[in-house]
Amino acid sequence: MALTFKQQFSKCCGFFCAMLACVGVYFWFVLAFWQSQKSLYNIYIMEKLNSTSEEAVKNFETAFWIVSAVSCVASSFS
């Protein structure tokens, strides 16, 4: 059974959306991992923090882990 153009487009769009969701999960997971390793690039360049104070670094780490978990859950529904 051959797919119509509209069905082929929907199938392609579905694969694209699924891969995009995987990239999003991977992005936030990597940022959370770098933050837990106290990456100086994350701290000084991306977050523009002046020092590596434990509280600020921990807040960003917690936020990255939460966003990566939410992204993972959200991608499982798409």
C-alpha cells in the first residue's frame, strides 16, 4: 500500500519532531552534567557569574536537571 503525499509528509514530520525532541533532551542533559562538573565555561561565559559560589552554581545545576527531566518527559509524549 503506497502512502499519499500528505501521509509521507506527516511521516517525515513525525521523524523530524522525534529527532528534535531527542536533541533537546541531550542538550539539557549535557548542560546539567557540565554544571555538576563545575565547568568554568558554563559558569563564567554562559551564566555570566562572577564567582563559583556554591549556592549559585548549585541553583543552576538543579535548574538544568529539572529542565532535562521535563524535556525527557515531554518528548515521550510527542
